[in-house]
Amino acid sequence: MIINFLGHLHPVFVHLPIGFLALAYVIQYLFKSNTEKSRLIDFVLVAGILSSLLAAFFGWMLSLSGGYEENLLDWHRYTAIAVCVVSIALLAYKKYKKEEYRTPYYHAGFHLMMLTLLLAGHFGGEMTHGEGYLFSEATDTETGVVVEKQKITTLTAASTVSVYDGIVEPVLAQKCMQCHNQKKKKGDFQLHTLEALMKGGKNGKAIVAGDLDHSEFIRRILLDKGDEKHMPPKGKSQLTQPEIDLLSWWVLHGVSTSQSVKAVSANDTIRKFLSDARKQSAGPAALDSIAPADAASIAALKKINVAVVPLATGTHFLELNMVNAPSFGDKEAPLLQKIAPQVMWLVLADTKITDAGFESLKSCANTTRLNLKNTAITNASIALIGQFKKLEYLNIVGTNIDDAGLLGLTPSATLKKIFCWQSGITTNGVMAFQKKYPNIEIDFGEKK
Ligand code: HEC
């Protein structure tokens, strides 16, 4: 709770260091030098440093609540730390040099501070507004996710492509390569090429052909989902059972690179995998099966600071996130009506939405994730939530929904998980619900 609150201060405070440090820069380079100016710069730099430390602290709190694209978060975090370090070093240098501070080092430091400031601001903006989505192109070509997906869906039992090229690599590209690739080496492990995959990571070889128990690569996948060492890490897109079986089969059968799909297509594991892949690609929510969203609605939403982000490159499905639009409420909700079919992830957490406004969101028929955390939503909206027929994740943490509401929910057949701590719901309600729907996981958190 307190972490949440502190995190929310980040967007408020983050503009102060930008203002102060940029002001120091302007004073340094636009005004004639004299002792007054030097003292003014000291003062503004101190203000900039203090506020950047505060903003960094709140930012750290905010990052704990999760939900940000990791790549961008890393960039933002490191450039923001650089701002703090460089500005402190600059002031220290200036004080140390006293009157003779205007050396080339001083100027280089000043420019560097501006540069890190611009970068940190830029990455922060990208992360929350998602406007340019600067790196989505890069990561997609880097890991080939889009291409790889097509590769799998065109596979048939008669394909002569090898199991490695046709199945193993595309699966790894989709589920592992965003963290283990030529640029990112989490755990000092890469798997964008077969050589890298065989070489392993900081704990040594990842694969022992024919031996699942001694293959770290398989061991990590098979670990319990809650285990810290489980791969892919918690919260990331997980491997499906047919994918796990397929990877295990491949390691057990000698890590072949030449065996064709056709040669082994009679095998149960391979057959299941192929039929599952076909099912997934034919699913109603195949990512390319929707028309572009109404541009005017998107513009209107962006104007009130709603982050409108495509779920992947090349798709018209959207994530809508109100993290920067806390005043979003019932009056603004109708803005979503025209783009409702495209809204796949809907994050209304911490907004002013109430049951009245929620009514106008009922046409979001393709929404798979709905986050209503810390809103005034009550049991009155439960029937409506039940109408989100494709819902997979529902977050009603901190709402007024209680046991009667939870038990009144007719969940969609696709619903996997409900997050509901700090609401009116009690352990009794959770237990009764679980009895009715044992396959839906309930995250009740810890009572804080
Ligand atoms: C969101 C990022 C992320 C994704 C996605 C991811 N990993 Fe990892 N992986 C990590 C991190 C971080 C570590 C290092 C920490 C640790 O050892 O748990 C790691 C470590 C590993 C290691 C241990 C390497 C060693 O020698 O210590 C293996 C093996 C591994 N990952 C396999 C996989 C596989 C297979 C997938 C896909 C099914 C995958 N990872 C997906 C982040 C990720």
C-alpha cells in the first residue's frame, strides 16, 4: 500500500529535476559569468540534485509494482541513475575547483548531464506513453518473433524442414529470446543460435543430449511456476504443455538439427504440438484478425494521457493504460466505445471510474486482461464483468466488491486468474468460489 502510494509520486516529482537541471544549463550558457551567476548555478544544481534523488526513489518504488516493459525500464533506470551521479559529480567538481571551475571537464560534465537527462526523460516517456515504442521494431527483428510465429503456423506433418529450425527455434524465439539473445544475456545465457544454446550460461552447460535431469535448460522449464529459477520467469508468457513436451523430446532424442518434421511426425509429442499450434493460430483472437482502431478515438485518448499501445508490431489490438491519466472517469469512459473491439488489455487501475462509467465498456468483447485495481467499482458491475467473454485475467484488488459479488460472478470460460486482495472479499468467499471454479486461480495476496 505505502509502496503503491510512494510510486504514484514519481510522475509528480519527475518533472522537478528536469526543470532544475535544464535551468542550470540555460543559466550556465546564456548568461554572463560573475559570482552571482555562479551562486545561482550552485543553488539550482542543488535543487536539481535533491529532486532527482527523490524522483529516483519514487521511481524505484513504482518499478516494484511491476507491469513495465523490462527493456525500457532498464534503460530508463540506468540513464536516470546516471543523471544523479553526473549532476552530483559536476557540483562536487565545481566546489572543489572553486574559482577556476570553468575547465573543459566542467563543460563536458555539464553537457553530459543534459544528455543523460534527455535520455532518461525520453525512455521514461516511451515507457508510459508508448508513443514511438522506439524499441519494438528492434526487439522484434532481433528475436524474429513475428517471423517465427508465421514459421510455426505454416508447418504441417509433411514439412521437410528440421525439427530444430521449424519448431524448437521458433518456440525459443517467442518465449525466451527477449532475455537471452545476442545483446541481452540474462544468466550469461544466450539461445539465439544452437551453439550458444549448447554452450550454456554462468552455471555451465545447459544441455546434455539425452539426459533431461542434467540439462539445466529443461530443468528450469520444468521447475514449479512459483520457483524463482523457473523459466520463463513469473509474469512472462509461459510455455504451453505441448511446447514443454516438444523441447523435452528434442533434448531426450539427441538434440538433432537434421531430423525433419516429416520423419518424426508420427510421434505423439510432435503430432500434439502441431495440432495445438494450428489451433492457436486459428483462434478467434489471432492477432492480425482485426481492423485498425478508430484514429480519432485514439487521438482523443492520448490527449488525456491515456497510453494507447499496440500489443505487438503489426497488430491492431491495443493495450490501454490509464497510469498517467488518474483523473480518467465516467465522463471519459465513452471515448473507448468506438475502439472497444480492439482493446485487448485494459488497465483502469487507480482511476475514477465507477459502476456508471463501466457500463459503457461492455462492448470490449475481445478484452483478455481487465485491471480495476483501486477503483470504486462495486458488486453492481459483476454481471458486466461476466460479459467479458474472453477475459483471462481480472484484477479487482482494492475495490468494493465483496463475497456476494465474487460468488455472483459468472466467469468467462477463459478466465485463469483473479487478483482480489484488499477488497471486500474474505477467505470464506474465496474458498466458496474455488469450490465452484477449481480451475480459476485466486491471488488473495497477504493481508497487509
Ligand atoms: C524475462 C526474462 C527472461 C525470459 C523470458 C527467460 N529467461 Fe532465462 N533467465 C533470465 C534471468 C534473469 C536469468 C538469470 C537468473 C537466474 O539464474 O535465474 C536466467 C537464467 C536462465 C538459465 C540459467 C543459465 C545459467 O547457466 O545460469 C537458463 C537455462 C534459462 N534462463 C533458460 C530460459 C529458457 C529456456 C527460457 C524460455 C523458455 C527463458 N530462460 C526465458 C531471464 C529470462
